[in-house]
Amino acid sequence: MYETVPTKAVVGLFVVEGVERRPVKQLWRKVRDISGVTRTEFLDYFDGLTEGVAIFTGETERFSRPLHLAELRALWPGFHPPQGFRYLDDEALRLLCSVSKSTPRRKAA
């Protein structure tokens, strides 16, 4: 999880349990009880789109210390914060966990 504001750092990770693409109104019916946003916020976010995507998360872990952008770029040449989401391969997962002193509990998605 990359936190743009205020830290500009990777602060943790989560396991993707599923991804669904649906028409926006159907997607709202699916996620309304678990989304953490109001219907208005949800519809504003997807304004102008006919379909949306939901990422369902499972196990989460917050790192004991954030991995700041400068540190990430020094360890991971070419790193750019994701604009949406990014799956990690095993090598990237091991790198982030080793620097954050975390232990990956599963293979990367």
C-alpha cells in the first residue's frame, strides 16, 4: 500500500482475494456494505463511467516502519508510485518485506 499523503511511502501490503468488473450500479450493490464510502462518494468517483472495478482484499499487514519514496528509489531502480494498483512479483515482495522487517506470508499475487 503506497500512501501518497502525508508520507509518500509504502506502508504495508495486502493479499488480493478477487477483482470484479461490473456496471457501476451493480458494483455499488455488491460493495455498499463493505466499501467504507457513501453512495454519493462512490458515484462521484465513477462519474462518467459505465463500468467500475472493485479489488477485494484479504490478509493485510502494516509495516513496522514506512518505506519512503527516496529509499524505495535507491533500493528499486526505476520505482514509481502506482497510479492505481500494482501486483508484486516474488522478488519485489521479498525486497519490500526485507527492508520493512516483515515476513511475507504468501506468494505475491
